[in-house]
Amino acid sequence: LGKLCKLLKVPVVTLICHGHHVNSPFWNLHDRGVKPTEAIMTLQFTAEELKTATPDEINERLVEAFRYDDYSWQKEKGIRVTYEKRAEGLHKVLYQCPHCGAEYRMASQGTALFCRACGKRWQYTELGELRAETGETEFPHIPDWYEWERGNVRAEVEGKPRFTYMEQK
């Protein structure tokens, strides 16, 4: 992308839209009526700045600019999602239980996410957080749970042991 930007010799902007994933996440496409959503356009490079920037520098800035978190945005803005089935489908993304480590035993219904192996349950709050019904809330922030799963997959590919959340603490 950095090479393309240099080749085109035109200003480079990013447009980041907040709220679309909160309103209609891919794991539950129901329109939740989230308002307001917002879009932020930012000039990353002028045509003049591109002349001296390396492709790697351009790529680095663009990667950083495209990093965003709709769950943090939702919480910061105090946007409540009252849709009573907001957790349904979340188990498609959060498929590994941080409590017992079981994979593909997670399920969801209404505002609850739960493990069919150990019975642990979490509530998906109106502000986009997870709260354990009993015991410790391992990951109140959904992206943290997802990244934990990714780390476990990476470890498995590298031939390292996987751990439950409690074993990794």
C-alpha cells in the first residue's frame, strides 16, 4: 500500500467509521438502532509528504490509523444497546472458554454467553462488556478474549501448550 501511495502522488486519508460493528456485528446481523454512529476522516499524508516518506513508513502509519475498537468507542460514548438478543451468536467468535479451556462448547442466548462444558456464564451488558454471573470475569472486554484465543491458536501452531485464562495469570 505504501508503494501505491507513492506511485499515485495524491493525499492519503483514512475514514474510520465507529458504531457499525456495535450496531450490527457479523455474528448477529440484527440492526440494533445504535445512534449516533460517527465517521472520522484524517489526513495521513499530503502529496508533498509522500515524496520523502518510505513505503514502510507509509504502511506503518496506515496500519496504526486503521486500528480501532468499537467496544471501547461504545463505552466511551455511553451508548447502550438494549436489544434483548444482543449476545446471540457471540459464541461464534468467543468459542473457547477461558474458565475451563473447552473449545467449541460455548453457546449464547438472549444476553448470556455460556460454556456447555463447565457451566460458567457471562452477561453481555448494554455497554458492550461481559460480566461473569459468578466468580471472576476473565475478559470484560470482548477483543481481549478474542486476542487470548488467537494467542492460544498461535501457541498450538508453534507446538507450545495452551492454557486456560487462570493458568496464564
